[in-house]
Amino acid sequence: MSIATHLMVYGIIWWLVFFMALPFGVRTPEEAGETPEKGSAESAPVRPRLWLKAGVTTLVAGVLWGVYYAVAAYDLLGFRDYVGT
């Protein structure tokens, strides 16, 4: 497989993990005991901590991509034996 394929797989894994991580630790102003700012939605998060979530996502996606690479490079599942028979 080419480097472009590996980058695309990593990108897909990264975005999937990022969207799964977004709801963790999010609190609305009501849950935090604050009043929402005028003009913002009542459900808007107080402190979304996106940089922290992006960093954790990068690490988790790297581990998952490593598992993908090991399975693909070393043919651990052997699915090619069943394709095209």
C-alpha cells in the first residue's frame, strides 16, 4: 500500500475518534452553575477543551492505526485467502 493510503486511513480513524471524544466532559452553563452569555445557545458547552481532545485523539488514533498497519502489513487475519475463490 502507498503512503497516501496509510495517511487516508489514519485521517479517517482520527476523525472517527475525535467525534466520539467530543461529548466527554462537556457541561452546559446550567450544569456548571453559570448563566449563559446573551446570544449563545443554552446548550453551548462552557469549556469544550478541544485542544486536549485533539491531542488525546491523536494518540488513540495512532495506536489504532498501528493495529491496522500490523494487520495489513503482516496479513494477520488472512482474509486474502478467501477473496476471489
